[in-house]
Amino acid sequence: MISVLSGEPSVQTVAQAKHAGYSHAQVAHMARSGEITCETCQNRKYQDGSDEMVSFKSPSHIAPESAASAVRAHEMEHVGNAYKKAAESDGQVVRASVTIKTATCPECGRTYVSGGETNTQIKYSEENPYGQSFKKADAPNVIGQNLDLATC
């Protein structure tokens, strides 16, 4: 906790520091060093928006210093689900990627993990009825995509 040298009361939050006349750089430094609390970071919650059974289905707070590992672990749950789904349906995961997103807190200027995104692609065998139906349903969107009229 810090005190303003001019005898003003102690400053505990980013809002109080801004109101006390500290510069943006001073406020950012104090927030990053833990001298003052950023209410935005303190109240930030994470929630999963997918229809899969994974963690963070209800809004939950993650401490800023733990957010990267928590979000990464959560996104790996989605990857694990893709492998499980592929194994149950005679499929194979051909691609799985996880992207961790960051943003800057508008109040304190700290960079934080703002979420993540998982993309997976499963290839199903030819004998699998799901794979056959998927190909038939997708055919109108795929046929002719790689047609090069210059070589015809």
C-alpha cells in the first residue's frame, strides 16, 4: 500500500490512484507491482461458451497470474474430448490447435489472458455412416472448389 506524499489518504485501488492525480504510467506500475488493486482484474470472470461438458460452464474468477495455465488446461479438455469422440466413432483427429488470446485491461493497462479457442478436425472412416452422411451433406459446398478453368 502507498500513501500520497502530500498527506492525502492512502491509495488502494486504480480508481483512487487516478483520482489522486497519479499519471497513467504510475498507476500501471503500481497495479503491476501489486501496490494497488485493479477492480477490473479482480472481478474478471471466465466462462466457456461451447455445448461440451468441460470446466468453466458457469462464470468463474481466475487470478491473473494463474489465468494462462487455467485457460490452457481448459482448452486441452476440448482437445481430449475430440480424441474421445473420434475413438468412439471410428474416426481420427487429423488436426487440433489451441489459441490463447490476450487483451489489455482498460483500467490498469496490464496484459492478461482473455480466453482461448480450440479447433479440431476429425476424419471418419469410409465405413462409418456418420462419415458418409457428412460427405453427402457437405458435397454441394465442396464440389468445384478446386476447379481451375485456366487448365481446362
